[in-house]
Amino acid sequence: MATNKNQHFVPRCHLRPFTLGAEGMAISLFNLERKKLISNAPVKNQCSKDYFYGIDEQLEEAIQLIESGYSQALRDLIQDSRTFSKGNKTVFRTFWLFQHLRTEAAALSAVQMAESTRNLADLPPEEFSLGIKEAVQIACRTFAGAMHELDDLKFCIIKNKTDFSFITSDNPAVLTNRWQIDNGKTNGLSFGIGSAGILALLPLTPKLLLLGYDGDVYSVPNENGIVEIRSTRDAIALNRHQFLQCVANVYVHEVAHEEALMKHYSEIESARPKARHLVHYAQIDRMIGNHTRYVVIPSEERDKTKEAIMHSQVIHPNPGMWPSQIKIRPNGSVYTNGTGMGYVRFSRTVMAHGPAFKRERT
């Protein structure tokens, strides 16, 4: 049985650099619903629930191993942020993926998606249901099979030289995609970990942030894996993703920035999606030769006697601005086979089945 009852889905080792005096005891948070800054809240009560991962002792030990590696790599980076070593890139990449999969936000999304699907299919709860803890445990098992899916990304550290600090949140490991969000031809397509053009963001300290990016789509000039930003606009652009992706709270190091945080949140509040996913219902229409044609219709208009298929679409918020250091390559490469898979990176083309992939320019 797990020995630790109070289990954090955002670990204290991540929150520590954002705490008062970086001592790991008290932290200031900005609550989005109340639009209020709460100073010196106990860290032990943040981003945690009783037995969030269940009572599996082996799972708890595996999580502690990942977090201890992250803690050591972070200490190394804080002591010397002039270069980003290959070993620390691996540690941070692994931690980002695990953190992205295991948060309460990810679990809630999975539960809500399962419930939407069950309601559309008119299935009883006992036949198709998912709880938060089940979703988290599934995510942890997913991580074991997905550890190498980011190996083809490039990673660097963004060093904040501005007067406005990075913030973090209760869902800090952000997956976004500048190329796809801003590209008209990808409208209606979702993206995931294997998609072309993804960006992986994780604040590490108020002055350091991890950036992973698709090197076939973006150019991020750096020196020894370090990128310096000196414009407040760039810091704000990165912070916007924490406002957009968090569930309830962002965590701040500088309480003096309360008015600025309220202003920055007000500028992006309308971009927070009311729902994190949509489930589309497509009903059979007719046969065309050997092919079956389905038509997407509103779920309330469905004919339950007809064959249908459902598919989910993740809603990705648009931050409205991007840091100037992340530049789209004018002659970059993305890959597609014309299916619902959308645009993927080259590494995914060798694993996929179905129609052949073709290369397109960004």
C-alpha cells in the first residue's frame, strides 16, 4: 500500500522555486475564478489529493524516482545556467511528459470525454464510466509506453532577463502548437504529442523555462541550449499558456505583480475554452460504391436506429501572441497522409499504417 496519503499531481519540487524564499513552505497564488491573489498559502495543500494515484506502492516509488531526478537536474541548472547538458535534457523531457499526462486537468478531461461519449451512446454508467483515479492510473501506464515519443524534439532553456517573472500553475506542462493554431489549412484538426509543430512548455523557476520544439517546423536561435529573453512581451506570451491551461490557480513568485497579473489575465480570459473537448456524432448517410458516407449532425437530432460513429476533438486555446524567439521555418517540413491523423512529424511516418505520407512545406 502507498505510504504517502497526500499525493501531489504537481510535485512540491516543481513548486519550490516559486515559493517564498524558495524554501518550499509558502506560496502565493492567483485564483482565476475569484480574480484575487492569495499570498503565503501552504504548499502542502496545493495540487494534491488523498491517494490521487491510488494505493499502488510500486507506482508511488516510480513517481518518486522521476521527481528526484527532476529535483537534481533543476538544482544543477540553477547553479549553472550557462549550458543545457544532454543528460539534463533527457531528465526534463521525461518529467515534462509525465507531468503533462498525470495532472488533475488531464484526468478531468479524460473523465468528461468518457461521460460525453457514454451519454451520446446511451450506455448505462456501469458499462462505460471512468473515475479520476482510474484516469490518472491509465495516464501513468500510458507514460510507460510513450517515454520515447519526444526523443525527436529539440529542447532548450529560456532564461528570463526581464523584470517580469515566469509563473507556473496547477497544470504547468503545456502542449501547444504555434504552426497549427495559426495555420488556416489545419482548421478543425486537433493535435497531440506526435503532431508536427508541437511546443512543450514548462516553467522551471521564475527566471528559467523549458522549451521543447519541432526542429523541422521552428527555429529557436540559442547558444549551448540557452535562449535569453529581454522583452517583457516575450515573458507575458509564455505566461499566457499557464492562464489558458490551468484548472483554477496560477502560482507566482512576486506578489508585487498582482495588478499586472490581473491585467494580463483579463487580456486572455476570453480565450480560455469553456470545454476542453468536443465529441462529434456522425450518422450513416448512404453507401457510395464500396464506401460508407457518414454525416456529422447535432447529437439531439440523431436517429438511434441508424449506425453511427463518434470522434473527439481537443480544443486548443489560442494565446494570441507568441515569444519572438520561436520562429517558423520558411521552408520547414510537415507530413500528412490525408487522413484524420492530420500533420505529423517525420518520426511518426515510419510507425503509422495506412495511406502513404507526403511531405509538405510550412
